[in-house]
Amino acid sequence: MKACIRSIRVLAVLLALLAGGASAYSPVALAQSAAAVQSPEQFFGFQMGADRKLANWDKLQQYYQALARASNKMRVVELGKTSEGRPYLAIFISSPANLARLDHYRQANARLADPRGMSEAEAKKLITDAKAVIIQSFALHSNEVAASQAAAEFVYDSITRADEEATRMLDNVISIVAPSINPDGTQMIADWYMKYVGTDHEAAGLPWLYQKYSGHDNNRDGFALNLPESQHLGKLMYRDWMPQAYVDHHQMGSGNARLYIPPYAEPIRPGGDPLVWREMTLYGAHMGTKLEAAGKTGVIGSAIYSGWGHMGFHWITPFHNIAGMLTESASARLATPMFMHPDQLRGGPRGLPTYETQTTMPSLWQGGWWRVRDIVEQQKIAAWATVDLAARNRETMLWNMYLKGIRQTERGAAGAVKAYAIAADQHDRQTVKKLANMLLASGVEVHQTRGQLIVEGKVYATGSFIVSMAQPKQGLVRWMLGRTFYPDNTYTRDLEGNPIRPYDMSTDTFGEFMGVKSDPIGVTVTGDLVKLAANVPMAGTVAAGAPNGYVLDGRLNDSFSAAFLLLDKGIAVRRATQPSSDGSVKTGDFLVAAGDVAAIAKQTGVDFNALKAPITSGAFALRKPRVAMLQRYGGGNMDEGWTRLMFEQFSVPYKSIMDVEIKAGNLESKYDTIILPADSIAAMTGERPPQGQGGGGGGFGGGGADNTPAEYRSGFGAEGVKALEAFVQKGGTLLAFANAGDLPIQRFSLPVRNIVSGLPSKSFWSPGSTLRVNFANSNPLAYGMPAEGLALFMAGGQVYAVTSTDRSQDVEILATYLDRDILQSGWLLGEQVIAKKAAAVSVKHGAGKVVLIGFRPQHRDQTHGTYKLVFNALLNGPQGAAASTTTAQQ
Ligand SMILES: [Zn+2]
């Protein structure tokens, strides 16, 4: 039987090659090609998804290259390298004739995606000679192991199937497959799993992050595009191809439905074109029908995953006018089969109240063995249904693309907010430019003012940015720059009225994360504007003739970057503790000795202005900081990983340390500051094993007892707590983010408490919101911050009250929530609980201090607006000075 199928496939390949163009007529080429199109099973020696087998990325990419050499229906393009230097691939699948005109179709597609100025007649003409473009990505979350394996079979089937469906697909669709959008993790997980398969440690979770910086959070980067992997996919999707649909294939927990398919459950995030939501329903219906026809049970839509999610690729794409979707299969234990009894199957969140049939899940899976092969088959059918629907409805999908672009542009032009204006000369003008560049990276149109511009009575300096809403991606602009609120209704509260946690954050307003103000404008902005064609340049200047040295603006994040580089080079840097009499130096500015600074100015974009007069007092010298950050096993800590990436971007010198080094003590001899990224006491000390990446323990990796090999368990225990306290008492700084603050508060008996700890959600609730705070910016720990700004508060965050009167003087308050109207964007219940309370404090403890930042000052490498609080804690303040004033400067 198998041989028979193979010969049919060879025949199919021969027929396809004959149809494919002149070169295929060469008998030599024909023979070679036919012999070389190997099935995954032939190439890897096992069927994709076979029990206890995983192909790693090294082999998978060799396979795709081999297929591309043998087939004229696919082309492999390396989009760039991954975080760890592996090739990041996109595979273009279509008929040979289409592949020969790939750039022509790309341009036609781009024109339909931004159809401003195009008549309906022109659009219809263009559509006759355009192809539907579909992007599907696999294996983003590496411990959801099936997708990297399923992609190989999907690609193979796409180029070898010769039935009517396949022919139609190749003729009508450009199917772009990103076979692993985290190749590093695909390699890590397969190698890890295969190392331990057959031992007591089989299917143990990977002890570290499966993406160098982000781990499971790698799908929270669809706008910031911090990771190289996101940059590649972002360019492919938002700028080069703008597909009509995008599907990302994932796995979920093991305990309810077998497969989630589109559309999403309630609530949805508004502001996208309604057609995208209708299209998702169409794709989901086609997937569901194909899956049911193939006898796959337990497939559910309109459930579990709400349409208001994070700004990862599949959830942000609707605002690019792309039907952005995901599938989520029930997991096994990595590649190890899992047995489920019927009574282990339950209802699920959002739209599956009990485990019974319903219109969105007409057949039930009855339990039994669940294998990676089951997932591979589901994903193949869902992926095929996606391209099949587009092939059957090519004209409709392309016409929809035109309509979406036209209508979103019209809505933007007619809306109350017609544009956002971003002033060039606000607090951190470098970060303003970074925001503009991020918008460009997402394919948003941005204009810059060439001279001073007055809009609605406000003067905008030269170089300010105007983002018009009269553009196809206005939905995205609205979520990135506008103030936004999470809905509070029956979809977001349970039957007892308790708020239901959003899938991720309750706001994603990027301008607010970055500390950059965007003004909503109610009129059409006209004036001397130039459309940005490339990134705003950020090379800094160096003043000629600076006998007193230079001054760097302490309000810029990049000035800290420059300071770290200067200190590394041995150039003297001081920090001003008061303004100069002529106003040219502000408190917190950096004073730099004369020296060779040109390269640093260029690299950081910071202007090195001449210091007008020597400054002999009112400044303290900086030393090159000795920074350590805690790293742990147990799946790794994503907050730690993102912080590393932020440190690399800002040239912060640091060393990652683990439990062994902490327990050894004598930390003060090596480090000035030790950072505890957001984490629980249990995860840091090892008193309880931490939750794995992806959380919930529901079958992503281990499930059940933790069978991690002993050498990959970590936790510094009571001994480490003692060593950390000794480090502080001898003069060190311990910097803790969010819930990591529990460790010093509880174990060092600090004179503060977290006042939101243990509060019921009805009393206090802020799941990823931007909150308004005052910063005590005359304190060196808050130098460079504005007097008022925003803090990103997440579940598990902390708010502080001083508990002791005899030690009250040891506490300095660095940031305080406003007395009212605290919520900027997101969702906040119980505002009065935190009004006027401390958001960040520094507590003197022995000769050193503990800095507690109760919110997320560097969340996912996105909250640029509060990075300076982190940097300040690394730069040792004035020796012995009790800079305790809380007066803010403007
Ligand atoms: Zn996932």
C-alpha cells in the first residue's frame, strides 16, 4: 500500500513538472527531481508526529532546502537570522508560473492592501491578475511540539498533491509558510526531548527559556518587534506581503476540546474592519467542516480564545486588515502520548461551560490516547482548509482586501480623531523617534513636519510627527497611540461579578508604554509635511571645542546608554545633582570629561553639548556599574529574559547569576547591584517548583510530577536569602521588580508592606493597565523622569505603605499614584486603594538599600517610559547622601 502511494506521488510530481515549464522537459532534470522529492517519512526515517520522535531545526531546514531543490512549486527564502544565529525561513508555495512572477503578485497585493485613490473598476481589473496571499506560521511556542513537524508534511503535501483541490490552490494562492518562527526553540526542544526520551526524565519541561530572551512571551512582540524573529515576520507580513489571511498554529492544555479553531470568543477588540471578523468565521467554518468530514472530534470555535488578546501576530493582524487567526490543539506530553479518561475532560473558559456538544463543537472526543500524530493531522487539515478556502474564493478575498482598506481609510477620515500628533520636543525626544520608527516597521504611514506647525492652537516643533487616521491601518494606529479601555461587562465578569482576567493585558497603547504623548487631533492636518520613506535617523552630534567637557540630557534613555559606554571606555562621567545657574545643566544630566566620544554619539544618537562652565560642586562621579541579575531554571523567567534584551540594547554591563553563586555569598566583592526580575519567592528559592512556560501545567511539557533532571533544578533557599541580605547590609543595592519584592519585604523584614497583596479582585484590579504616577525626580533613583508619567501595573504588582515609625526615615518614595483619575488606559477597580500610595520605594537596609518597583518598569522590553528607573538603580548614587526629598521638578 505504501509503495503504491509513493508511486502515485512520483507520478504526480512528474505530471506537475511536465506542466511546470521548459526546464522540466529535460529528462535528466526530470529524473533527478522526481527522485529527490522525498516525503518527510523518507527523509527523517519516521512519520511526523510519531510517538517519542521529534525532528530538530537543523534537519527540518535541510529538508526544506532539499524539497526546494527538487520542486519548482516552492521557493525557500532566508529572511535573516534568529537570536542565536540560525536561518529563519519563509517558504513560498505556488504554481511554477506564479513563482516566476512573485514580485509582480507582491506588488499587486500591496496595491490592494493600500487602495487609496484606486477606483472600484481599477481594483476589479487588478484582481483578475492577482493571487490570494496566505501566511501560516508554525512552532512559535516550542514546547507545543507538533507544529514544527506538521509544517513539514503540509509543505510536502502542498507540492506533491495533484488532485483538483491542490491544483486550484497552486494556481490561485501564494501560500507562504513560516515553518518555524522560533527555530532556536525548535532546535532546543527537540534536542532536549530526544536526549531524555526513554529515561525517567522523558517529557520533562525545558529548564530554560525556549527563546533566548522571551520564552513563551515571543508572541507578545507583534508591534514592538524587539526580537529578530519578530522583525523578520513583521517585515514579511506588514510591509512586503500584507496577506489576506494569517494563521498561527499552537497547542493548548489537554483537559477540554481537542482543537480550537476560529473565530474568537467574546469580547473582541473593536476598531478593526468588520469584514476581518466575518472572514475569520468563514475560515473557521471551512476548517471545522473539513475536520469533521475527516472524522476529527472535539473541534470547537467561538470559545476559549477571546477576540481581545495581546498584540501578538495573530491578534494584531486584524488591525492590519488581515484575517488573523490561530488554531490551538490539545497537547500531549511533548512527544510522549498521554491517556485521558472521559472524566478528566471538562468545560473550558469562554464558551464551553460544560464538556458537552454544542453548535460550536458538534462532536465530542471521548477520551483515550492522545498523541502528537493526532495534532499533526489536525493542523494539516486546518492549514489546508485555509489555503483551500482562499483558492475557492480568490476574487472575494482580494475584493475584501480592497474594501477593508478603502473603508478603514474612510472611517479614519470621518472619525472624531482624524490624526495623532506626536510632538518632537517632548520629554525624551529620542524615544519619540523610536516610536515613529516602530510605526513604520508595522507599515503605518507617518508624516513629519518640516517647520513649526500649529494644530488646534498647539505649536509643534520642526520634526514632529503626524499620523493620519485616513489610512488603511488606522485601526492599528488607534490601539497604539490612543487612550484605550478594556470593556467591563457581562463578558468580562463572572456570575458573582468578579472581573475575569483578560487574556493578556487590558491595554496595549504603545505610546503610553514608551512615555511618549500623542495628541488626538479633531481636524484634518495640513501644512508642510513630508511622508517618511525610511527610519528617522538618530546619530548624535558632538560639539566642537568643549574645554569643559560635555553635558548629556538626563531625560533621554539613550544618555544612559552613552554613560554606560563612556564608563566602559574609562571616560569620566558625573551626574549633576542641581541645575546650573544659567539653566544649561539640569538635575540628573550627565557631565562628561573631554575625550574621544564621536563613536558613542553616533551609536547612541545622543548630542554631546559643550559644558559652558566647569562644574566643581553639585555633581557626583559615576563608576562603571557591577550588575548581576538572577537567572533560574524551571522554564526560565521571561521577565529576566526581556530585561537582558533591554540591557543589550542600552549597553548595560551585566552578568547573569544563578542560585549556586548566590548561595556562595561574598556577593558584595563582585557586584554593586543585584536584580531580582519579577518572580515568586518560591520560584527564586526553589521551595516550590515554578510554573513552566505557558503556565498552567496542563500538558505543555511535564504535566504531573516534576521529573526534571536534578542538575537542572535551581533555587537559592534560605542560604541564598541570607547571602542576599548580607550583600545589602554591606552596601549593595538589591533591585526587585513587582512580586519579586516579596522576598526582601518578607525575608529581610523591611519596614514596608504591599497593600494590594491578597485583596479580592472586586476590591482591587488592574490587569495590565497604565496608571498615572508622580515621580520624585529630584531623587537620584528617579533622575531624568518627568514629574508625572505612567506606570504599567500588572496582576501581581505591588503598592507600598510604610509600616514602621522608628524606621520610616529609611524609606524613600520614588513614585506615587495620583490622588484621583489614576487610570490612563486599561482597567482599574479600586482606585481609592492605591490613591496617593507609593508605586516604587527605596529602603535603606544596613549600609545598602533595597529598591522596590511595584509595577513593570521594563515590561517585555516595551515600557521605555520607565527604563530610567532601572538604569538609575544601577548607577551608584552620591556616597552616603540621603537624597530623600520628594519634591518633583517639572
Ligand atoms: Zn502557543
